[in-house]
Amino acid sequence: MHQDLNVPISYMGILSMIISGGTIVSSLLSDKLTRKLGTHKVIVISVFLTAAALLGFSISGQFWMLVLFAIPYGLGAGAIDAALNNYVALYYSSKHMSWLHSFWGVGTIISPFVMGHALINSTWNSGYRTVSFMQIGIALLLLVSFPIWKTNGKNAQDDSTSIGLFDALKIKDVPYLLIGFFAYASAESTVMAWASTYLVEVKNITVAHFYLVFFILGLITICQEG
């Protein structure tokens, strides 16, 4: 991508920070949005938002376009995570929460093959376009599944008490939990963003090896969470 866009490869860090910033903002606003619109609407809107952003990536011919589409991508991704995790925590068991998280591993397995196929047979634009269409399909399924969401009755958010960020920080051990999660997320993001670049640019690792690595990582994630 950086060769086609004629920018340094380090610009990937700019996109990562924009997406992360949007995720943080939408996560902090998720409670208010969920109370106002309902979990189902927040998730549907967020999935369509990420699908539109990915489609925008696929038509981007300049770096500033990627920067622009990274904003709705981050906002949509953060709202999905917070709203869906909250919904499953309220209405389902820990088993279902583990299943929800284990499907992140399924995405880890599928996504490298999607982009790899695009790079071999077309361009990276096609990879983003394919994933965007998949997101649109998921969003449409969410739209038609509205009656299923209604079976849980009145949203628990209507009856629950919400606390703000500063009040949450006063709960025992929450600051330590957040510090630990920050360290974990930082390490994970750094590895995801730069390990593959280092291995390809410096160690000349082939695409076939990456397929194998991501497939194994995906299976490990599924086993751990599921």
C-alpha cells in the first residue's frame, strides 16, 4: 500500500493512532448511545459505518483518503465492541461471552487469506472491498434479526444505574486493571502493526509462512476464548 500511495511505511502508525483514537471515543460514548438508541441500533449503525470505511479504503488512491476513512472505521469499531460485550454480559452466560470472543480468532484465520488472495490475483483494494461486502452482509443479517433482539424484552439499560468514568476509577482495583489492559493492548498493537513488516522487509518471510502463522494464531485464540 505504501508503495502505491507513495508514502513512507511508517505512515501506518498514523492510521493506527486515528483508528485507536476513534475506538476510544466511541467506547466512552457507547453507554449514552445505547441508552438513547438501543443496543441493536447502535450495533447495526456501527457495522454499516465500518463497512463504509472499508469500502472507502478500497477506493483510496491517496494517503489523505485513508486518513479520512480511518475516522468512521475507528468510531464504528469501538461502538460495536462496547455495545455487544455489554449486551451479551447482561443477557447471556459467560459461555456465550467466550464464544463471542472466540470468533475473533475466526476472523484472524479468514482475513489473511482474503487479503492474500486479493494481493495474488488483484490488488490490496480488492481485499478491502471484499471485507466491506462481508461487513454489509453481516449488517443486513443484523437488520432482519431485530425480532430476536426484542425477545429479551425491555433493555436492561433502562433499569440499570450508569456510572461515569471517574466514578468507575474509584472502584477498588479498577485503575490497576486498566493499567494492565493498557500494557497488554500496547504490546498487542505494536506486534500486529510492525512484526509482519519487520519479518517481510528484513527477514524476507514469504506469504505462505504468514498464512501458516495466522492460521495457528487464530486456532489458539479460538481454543483460549472458547
